[in-house]
Amino acid sequence: MKSLVHLGQKALLMGTAIAGTVAGFAGGALALPEATVIEKLRPIPMYMLINDEGQPIFATITDQSGNESGVTGVFVSPSDAENLVANRRTESNQLLQEERAKADANPEVIAALEEQANLWEEATILPIGLDRIYQFARSNEAENLTFKFLPTMEQLNAAAEVTQQEDFPGVPLFFLSVQEKDANGQDVVSFPTLASNGGDGQGEIPVFFEVDPILEQLDDFPENEDLSINVMPLEVFIAKLLDSDLPAEEQEFLEAMTLIPPMESAQLIQSILEQQQQQQQ
């Protein structure tokens, strides 16, 4: 197995410097046609928390000018979403019980804690395609609402190891590149595609939410191949999709990229499909 750290020390593509993990979907012209953007995002399941009315659960943030906006979490992992809801239910009920047990319990505090406890009891995890989040986010319904994408710790740690950054800024996307020489001896960079890996894709560059498929790819190359693992935050990928001023070369590269769903989501979808098939029999 080739060294993850060694590969990560090579030049990374399409800069990873972005503050935080909050992504907005501001309106305006896109780098790619709308249908292409939606098609790229459609295969990726994400997970949001909604209340019993089907509305996103969000935190209200007040800026220095006193203006309020909402931030809602979007989970890459359904397990992370489930764990958060379970923890919040336990915490909110515990706080409520502690306040009720006080001799000088404050009715207003109790009412607020009851509201919080009820919210988390009603909270539901909604599997939703990244394309639908994109469409909702760009609609009038999502005014003053931004989306905080929440990666798994395992993949954050892998991205930090590859990039040698202590804190990777966002949801990491992993893809592989090969450093080669052209006929004139000049350095050129190519990207393994689904077609070149024996798949059905026509020149599509697979981009993974997990590093493991990349590590599996490495074993298919000769030991002397000059390879790099590249990491780009999902938030940067989205920002580039929304950037109509993106240079033509980057637009072409972006159009060739194909997002591959995380394994946990793929297994969950397969399980649901199998259950549906059993019910129809």
C-alpha cells in the first residue's frame, strides 16, 4: 500500500482554503447548465433534521447588525444524524427534569425546555438528494437559510492526513491524479476515469466522499507511477458549480467529475430497495 501521507504532500488541485463548512446557494448564473448541475448532485443522499411539520430544524444566528438568519445541518452520514437526535433527546429531557426538580424552578425556563424537548422528540431524519437541497436552497422558501454540511470524523481525519492540515475545512471529496510526461517531456496531469478503470463511464472522473476507494485504486497502478490523492471540500465543489466566471478549463474539469455516494448511504439505499421488493412479493 502506497503511503497516504506521501501522496498527500504533493500539489493539491482546486484549492482547499475555505472558511468553515457553511455553504450558501446564492442565485445567479451557473458554471454549468442547470440540468447538468442537478444531474451531478442527484445521486448523492444527504440527511436533514425536520420537525413534525416537515420544516428543517435550524439554529438562529444573529449577526453584529442584529440581523437574524438560520443555519440547518446537512449530514453526510445517517448514523451521525441518528446519534445527534438521540443525544439531543437525552440532553433536553435531562435539563428539563433538573429544572423541574429545583425548589425555585422558573416557569419560563421550564416552558422553554419543554419546547426544546418536544422539538427533539418530534425530530425526524429526512433522507434527501443533494439536488433537492440545491433546488430548495435557491428557492424563495429558503430565504436567509444557509446549510452547514457535517462530514464524518473518519473522513475528516483522512483528509487532514492527506493534506497535512490540522483541521480540514469542510466535507472532503477525494480523487486521484497521475503525474506524467508528454511527448515533449513536459509535466502533465491526468485523472483516472471510470472508463479507464473498467467501468461504463465515458471519461468520468470519480470523486469519492471516502478515501478507501482511492486507496483501493492505488493498488491497480505500478509502484513507480507518480500518483497524488487530491482533496477538495464539497463546499468548494458547490461554490464552483455556482460560479459563472469559472475559467473554461475548470468548467470542463468540473463537468467531468462524478460524485460517488458514500458506502453507508449506498448500503442503506440497497437495504430499502430490498425491503420494498420483499413487500411487493
